[in-house]
Amino acid sequence: MANAVYKTITVKPISPMLGAEIEGVDLSQPLSNAQFDDIHTAFLKHHVIFFRDQTLTPEQHLAFGRRWGTLNVHPYVKSMAGYPEILEIIKEPTEKINFGGGWHSDMSFLEVPALGSILHAIEVPEVGGDTLFASQYGAWDALSPGLQKTLEGLRAIHSAAEEYGSGGASSKKRASMDSEVVGDEVPEYEHPVVRTHPETGRKGLYINPAFTLRFAGWSKKESRPLLDYLFEVCRREVYTCRFRWRPGSIAMWDNRCVWHYALNDYHGQRRHMRRVTVNGDQVR
Ligand code: SIN
């Protein structure tokens, strides 16, 4: 993959660690197998890929998503009317809190988390509202062999409790996005701390500040110092890239090896995105 050759698209990396802009494809049209194979290769190589000037109806957005797998229906956030597999991510000029405004990996709180997310910009602020991405392969590669060995034996507990549970962030925010507050009944799932990517075979850390509560078999208090150290490594600037949106931009990221963070620096302006989330497989 180091020297991928593309037959149908042009791929321009935006940083050495992750992120590439793809040119030469109209995602509103059905993709040939050759086009899909090229996009798939770029996705695995760069972990988050970007497209500009795309105009997709909800149906075309869903059709692109279905090329990658089955689609997720968010268990806690209300979908776009008539489209259960599309999340409308909206922040109105009057609101202060955004959706996704902290480092996370989508849906790690499920038993079978997401493969990828495809975010389409409908309306974006004049300036601000960029999204940051961080490579979890990079974070893993940075650790000492001793710590890597320790982590390979660990599993972690993930849950949406701190976001969607009673008293969670979503219980007090976002008039424009309806989230269900699920009381104290939020399920917990256990995943390995070190994930082997099912397609590339590369190892990466699979924990995140939004949804990872503790190591399995450890208390919250015992887990905190090591989690905090790892989170600091996971978001080091050298493993990140930053995407500046325009209306019609699309980002697709690989939740199996990438964190993302929606910056909330545009109070008073409107931001409207649509997200389709592709289901993944059991974390191994
Ligand atoms: C998200 O899916 O977490 C939102 C990302 C964004 O709005 O930039």
C-alpha cells in the first residue's frame, strides 16, 4: 500500500500521518468497481479521506455508504425525518454546545462499533467549525515495547453513559438535535485496548475519552492515570490533521484507527452536516 497506484482518482495527502483529499470522482453517481477500489485503497492508506464540491441527496449519501457495508441507526440520537440512517448534526447560531466536541471514535460504546463515518457539509460557518483527526496507529507505534506488551493483555469498558446517561452531556444540550437520555440503563461493552485492524493488519489503540470508562477488572480510580497518559499520547499534534470545511465537502474516516474532534469555535453561526455511519465488526 506504500506505493498505491490509482487508476481513476487523484489522491493528495494533507499530512504525513493521515488525511488525503481525493479528486476526480462525483459521489452522487453510482461508482464503478474500479472507482470504489481506488477510494477504498486511499481510505485504508490515509485513514480519513476528503472530497470537495459534492452535492448529494440523502438517497445518494446512503447509496455511497452502502458500498462500504450496512448502515447504523443511532440508538440515542434522533435521525433525519424519513431517513433513520442519517444523523443531522446541527448547531444553530443561538446554541453554545456542539455535537462531537471532544475526542472520540464513533459508536465504540456498541458491542459491534462503527467501521467508518461519512460526513457531508450542508452549511458551514464562514470561519471555524473545522474537524480534527488523530491516528491511533501513530499513538500505538509511539509507545515503548514494555508498555505495548502490558496493553496487549488489557481490555476496556466502553459505554455511552457519560454522554447519554442521566446527567450526561446530552441531557443538557442541543435544542437542535434530539437525543434520548437513557437513564442509568446504558449498556457497557468490553473491547481489547489494542485493536488489530481487520483490513490492514496494523495495530492501533482502541480507547477514547468520550466512551472508555475504565480497564476491565480495574476500578475507575486505578484506570484513570494510565488512561490519561494514553489519551495524551493519542492526541499528540504530530498524529493529527485538521480539515477546513466548505459547503459540499465530505469527510470519511476510519473509526477503527482514527479519533475525531468537532471544534466548537463558531458561536453565532450555523453549521449543518449530515452523517451516515457504516457498521463495522467485532473488535479484535
Ligand atoms: C461527529 O461525528 O462526531 C461530528 C463531527 C463534526 O461535526 O465535525
